[in-house]
Amino acid sequence: MFLPGVDQRSPIARRARDIAARIASDLGGVEHLTEAQMQLIRRATLIAVSCERFEAQAAAGEEVDLDLYGKLTDRLGRTLQRLGIKRVAKDITPDLSEYLDEHPSSH
């Protein structure tokens, strides 16, 4: 059980399980994780769910504590780094010949 003593059917508990499962999958699956990694995943999941709640409040037009949101976001990043999840840069530079083919009037 991911969160002992908590109704596992609640929307937040379900979302937490989804986040934890995705992080575990990013690391190769639960069967390959140590207890220490699982503990960090639980902490990262709590932080992620908290950030999502702030985001939902902001989207609803409510005021949010941006300082706390920023701290949580930073801590989430550090926790994920400790887990070994690395940021992978995405190449967004279009191939020149593809660009010219897609925009014939540009040349």
C-alpha cells in the first residue's frame, strides 16, 4: 500500500499512485528499486501532488504562495536528481532541408 491509513480511492491518493508508478517506471520498475529509492519516490510524489494543488488553485484564479510553490518545485527537482532522473535536452533545431521543404516561399 502506497499511503497507509489513507483512502486509496481518493483523487489525491490515485494521483499520488500514478506519479509514484511513473517515477518508478522511469527508474526501471519497482522490482529494481531499493527501499531508499522508494522512500525518495514517496517524498517526490508528495511534493509533486502539492505543486499540482497549487497549480490547480492558480488556474482557478485563487492566490497561491509563490514562494512556497517555488521552494517545493526546487526540492522536487533536487529529489528527482538524487533518484538519478536526469534532464534530457530535446533537440528543437529543425533540419534545414526539412524546414525549406515545409516553407517553400521562404527561399
